Amino acid sequence: MQDYSLNITQLFQHGRTVHGDSEIVTYHGPDADIQRSTFAEVGDRADQLAAGLAALGIGDGDRVGTFMWNNQRHLEAYLAIPCMGAVLHTLNIRLFPEQLTYVANHAEDKVIIVDASLAPLLAKVRDSLTTVEYIIVADGGDADARAELGLGETLDYEEVLAAQQPGYDYPVVDELAAAAMCYTSGTTGNPKGVAYSHRSTYLHSMAVQTMQGLQVGEADSILLIVPQFHANAWGMPYAAWAAGCDLIMPQQFLQAAPLADLIEKTRPTVSGAVPTVLTDVLHNASDADLSSLRFIVCGGSAVPRSLMEGYDENFGVTVVQAWGMTETSPLAAISRVPKNNAGDDPYAWRVRTGRVLAGVDMRICGEDGSVLPWDGEVTGEIEVRGPWITGSYYLEDDDEKFHDGWLRTGDVGSIDSRGYVQISDRAKDVIKSGGEWISSVDLENTLMGHPAVLEAAVVGVPDDRWDERPMACVVLAEGQSATPAELTEFLTGKVAKWWLPERWTFIDEVPKTSVGKFSKKDLRASYAKGDLAVEEV
């Protein structure tokens, strides 16, 4: 067999030629025209961006940051930067300023491409970015307008491209070279960098396209709701480009009403989003026509059964749960109903965290490091390895996280004989009460099945008798009411009696991390400071 480098350049050239008439669709709001460009046109613009960055001195291994919404220009960066031998660094627009400064400096970004609408966020940290030599602004207007953004001297994105011609001579990039990097959300300590190689990205893209993965092909169009800064949008942009799927980009219009409008106008067949976005659409755009969607892949946190049932009953759309991490590129498991399940409740399979994907090895380990059986009962920490699983953090030693070639995920759960994973909690969020474990995830998902509950997060809080007990933090749906006693009655019979929370608090919103997960450390901190109004039953 030929020794053939598996790199993003091959995916790029394939998509722009074989699927040159497929489209990138960018939404500019309900009252604006929808922008459409073919893969061939986007490929030419990616050439010009690569040439423009090279003219600025960007070369092999240099990091180029993006601070952008999901849009066509961001995809152009996805293609141009890795293929020219540089490294795409997608900056999380939701990081706190000190975290944003840390990751840009730690990665040593030389250039940042920013959407003008996000410039105020970047301007807060501009003076602390020690390695950034150029800032390129998209949709920033002329030089006078850009001067008002607070970013100092900047370049205009379209002018950078206009100074170059299509047909950039891309180098042959080693498949083991870094192609892109993302940083973890930094729930404890500083965010940690994960560098994806060309080879890992290529193989992950192949897996995403498969029937076991996201089942996408040229006839599909993918609505890319999950941010491009979140683990490379779950790998969907590269998979879509390789397969010839149209890509629909919503930019900042991620609320229920504009998403419903976008879906009705563009008729996507597949989408991907975190549960909070899907919950918003279900509660605030329940009359939307989502009938074009074959399914929506949902991840980032556990997907409640009630959300799946709501989409089935209200929209006729299947929500498919998937699991992964920044460290796993991210797709590692996806949960669909298996064959030979006659008579089974399909939701019993769909609510599971996921079925391990070919290309990913998985095991569960006990506290003593012993490898535990796949019996669907015994629980331990989930560990993974494979060609798109990171083996280390960028410029960080973390021997506790990596050992024997395996990544410790920090998730606790079980695996059954068919390879279905059921995560019961994050290791740091498991509640240990009287020497027994309580799954906060199971409590949350059950609570969110109550019609009055919009969101629920459960955290362990100190208890004199039992060491820890669960406290339920509940967000009620608009116009709804419920008491702790009513919710306790709803839980009774659905979970073990000794799991039932004695402490309840009703809040306006569950705090979220920068990637949309429940921030339980913030809830625990608020409880410790006495900032929550807690009722006891």
C-alpha cells in the first residue's frame, strides 16, 4: 500500500472539486438575505486567506486564533490555516477575560481573526495579549470604523483576501503535525490545550460520516448550532466538507425564534446542539416546523428523556444523544436503538450516554486501578484511547490524567455487554451519602421530566449525619409553579427513596460553563456563601 499522508489538505481538495456545487449557507437574521456560496467559491477564498496569512509571515506551526461566530469566514479559516501548515486555534468567545488572555498567550497566537460584533469582548484583553502581532477584523468597515473597536491597528478581512489570488500552493503537511487546537473549559484551574493532528482530524472525520457515527452524506444539509470553538464543532465542519453536505451557519442567532425561522427557510436534515438550546426551542418555538430534520445530535451534558420525548411528540424529530470531550475530538460514543430489541422501550436505549464508536477503545476502572467488567452494573471511571484521543495536554504535564496510554475522562459510569455507556456523574460531582453513591445526573434528568421544571441541577452539600446530601436547584418554566413537596412526590418511586433531596432552592437560571454545561462549582460556592434561599423538606 502507498504511504499516503492523512491530512486536512486532502479533505479540502476533495470537497472543493468533487462537491464543488455544495453550499455554505450563512444566516444574517430574520429580516436579512441568506448568504450562499459554493464549496468551490469558499475553496478559492480559503486559498486567498492562506496566501494573505503567509504574506503576514505566518508559517509552519504558527498559531492563528479565531474569535468568531459560526459563519462562512470561520469555515474559510478552518480550511486555510491547517492546510498551509499553521495551527487553527478556535478561541472560546464565552471565556472570562483572564481565561481568554491565558489561552491566547499560552498558545502564543500570532494572529487573531475576529468578527466585528465580537470585537468589544476581545478589546477588553487586547493590551494583555503578548504574542499577537496582527488582528484581522471581519465586517469591521473601513479603517476609521475599525479604529473605534478598541483593538488598536487592525487589518480588514476582505482586504487581506483581495490582495491575493486563488490557487495557493499548499505544502505537504506531515499527518502528525498539529492542525488545530482547543482549550478545555477550565472548570478547575486554567484551561488546558488539546492539539489535534491532521491524522486524528482526518480519521475522526471519516468516523463522523459513517452509519455508526452521524450518518451524513451529500444529500444532507447540516445546521451547525454547536459553536465552532467547541471541540471544532464536534468535527462536523470537516466531515461535512468531505462528504459534500451543505453547511448552514446561524452566526449569533441562537435563540428559539431565529433558529425556528432559519430551519423553516433552509430545511436542514441534520443538526447538533447542547440540551439548553434544544430546551429553549421546545419551550419558546413549539409551533415551529422542524419536519426537515432527520435527527438532531445532542451532547455536552446528559440529555433528559423528557427532552427527547418532547421533540418526538411536538416536532416529530429524533434527538440522538452523543458523548465526547475536547480531549476526544470529541465523538467517542453515540446512542441509537440496537437491532434485536423487539419489545424494548426505545427510550431505554436512547437515554444512554452512547454506544462506543469503532476507533475508540474504552474501559472502566475501579479506585484501585483494576479494570472492571462490561456488565452494565458495576461502575468506575471511564478511560479511553484511540487515534483521535489526546495523549497529553499542550505544554502541560498531567500524569494523573494519562497513564498506560489511556485518558482518564473523569466520568463515572458503567458499560454493558453491547458497548453502551451509562455515565452516572462526573467524578467530582458524584454525591457520597453515608458511604453510598447518588447520581446527580439521574436526579436531574428525572426532575426535568416534571412539566413545571425547565432546568434542574443537583449538587452535593455537607451534611452532619450523612457527610453529603443532594440539594436540588430548580428553574421553573415560565408561568409554572411547584413546591419542594410536589417535586419530592414526583420523584418518589422513580429514584431510590434515600436519594430524595431534603434541600431545595428555586433559581432564575442554572449557571453555565463556557461550553454550556451546568457549572455546579458555582452552585456549591453560592450555597457555601449563603446566597441561595434553601427550603428543607
